[in-house]
Amino acid sequence: MTQVFSASRLTEFVAAILQAEGLPPADAATVAGLMVEADLLGGDGHGVFRLPRYLERLRAGGFNARPNIRIERERGAMAVVDGDNGFGHLVMKFCADEAVRRARSHGVGWVGAHHSNHAGAAGVYAMIPLAEDMIGLYVAVGSANHMAPWGGLESLLSTNPIAVAVPATGRKSVLLDMATTVAAYGKVKLAAQRGEMMPPDWMIDVDGNPLTDPARAAEGLLMPIGGPKGYGLSLIFGLLAGTLNGAALGRDVIDYNHDDDSVTNTGQFIVAIDIASFTDLDRFKAEVARIGDEMTGSARRPGFDAIRLPGERALTIRDQRLADGVPLPASMVQKLDDIAKGCGVAPLQKGQA
């Protein structure tokens, strides 16, 4: 059974809890808004679902409730940001805004971060430059290792996602948001919460056999997309988002799912590309739309009802959920209301849309 809440109600509720837990009002509102944006895009494993875990780490000192997020190093179009162990949402909003600002002056802005934290859905941040008619590109080191190097059995790499957002005219933007593993670990956690089994290509056990029970996920390894190609992408993304920024990679990555108080030193970067610095903006967006139509209107393989562009489903879900509300499992609503009671915040169900 699910219950449905408006995005505004969910944002208000999460912000009230975060503020009660020590975040300044403006920061609480920013984190809440970005968490709910993940739910709006259909990223249910990266939105409000993550609040209980965030609070566990916040209360144990694993997150800094009042960080001094600042530029540590800069040159022209680039900057490196010290996130001061704040919520990843705050750090990456700071980085995205800075990347957009630099792109306006230099045509491109590349801003990386160290001492950040889990920031939720990657696509949320790629869409920040998109809102300014720019191309957005976001890459992160995942907040726990779940994948082995191709051919290995030691968990040394994470899902290390990438998101790219490209604007179009007259149709939905192109939004690629993907992990370098077959499934993001949030989907594994969500399957466990719902009592569902996993497809056999998501994980393997230490003997290399398919692992389909999400309750045993700690015993297994996520599989990379495309075999060794996904492993290669994960490693390169980790070097660019982690090592280049002075952030953790490999054995240095802290498993934020099982460690409450250690500083994770998560690394991410975001790139904003000012289209108007390269070509005519309107012509580019029209051409993206034309190419999109060409792709979706092409001949289909048997068994496929449609050809879609990356992000088409997520952006359609976003429109639907903005209009109709965000569905949450009743068990999650109860858990959130238990948290609210402990914080002295009005229950979510009281303000149900």
C-alpha cells in the first residue's frame, strides 16, 4: 500500500526534520528540495528514502551540520571545493552554481569537490546547468564500494555514476543518469525494503554465482555494465571525481551504509557547458530535438513498443508526480512519522496531500 504526498509537503516535512536536527533553515530547505527532486525523477532509492540513514550519520557526527563550504583552489574555468564534510546536496549545489558562474565567463566551468558526502540522484545536479540553457555533466565516487575490478573478488570500486543533461526545443531534454554497475545500490536497498528479489544479473556472490536475495547483498558484489567496460568506466570516473580532487578511492572509501561517524571524504565533480559559447543556442536545441525525433521515430525491433531517449521516462514521471504527488510505501511513511515524533515535528500524514 502506498500513500501520496505533494512535493511541497514532502519538502516542508524533510526540511523541518533537518532543521530540528541542527541544520540552518536555508540549508535544511536546500537539502530537502534536492532530496525530493530525486523522488520526482523516479529515483526512489535516492530521495526521501535516504533520510533515516542521513540522520543516523548526522547524529553520530558523520555529517557536519554547519559546514564552511569553500573554494580551496581555482584557476580560470576550474575550481576545487572543500565540502567541510557537509551534506553532499549542499556541497554539490554550491559546486553546480559555481560551475554555471564560471561557464558564463569561460564557456565551460569544471568544479570538483572533496570532503563531500552522498548527494542522492546524479541527474538532479546535471539539471542545474540545464536550467540555465547549459549542458550539465556530473560524476561522483559512490559512498560505498560494491564492485570488484573485472576478474577480481575484492570490493574496491563503487557504482560511480554519471549524469548528463542536454536541452532541446519542443520536446523533453536528454537526461542520461546511470551507474557504472548494472543496478545502483539504492535499488538493492529498495528491493530489500519491499521484500522483492533482484534480477540475476545485478549481483554475484563470492563464488561468482548470481545473488538474487537483497537481504544477502552484503555478501555479494554488484556487476559492472558491459563487463570490463563498466569496470573501466568506474575506475576512470573514480580517478576524475575522487583522486583528482584529493578525495577517497579504492580501499580509502568509507562505507557510509555501515559507518556512522567516519568522515567519508566523498569526491564529485560537475561541469557546466555554455552552449552559446560554442554555437547558436536556439539552433543547437532545435537540432537536439530533430535528432531525438530521428532516434525515437526509427524502425523498432520486434517486442519493443517504443524507442525512448535517455531520461524520457524520468522526466515524464517528474511531470506526473508534480501534478499528482509522490507515492511512498506505507511502511516508509510510518518510519518517517516515527522520526518526526522524536524530533518534535508534525507527522507527515497530518499534512497529506
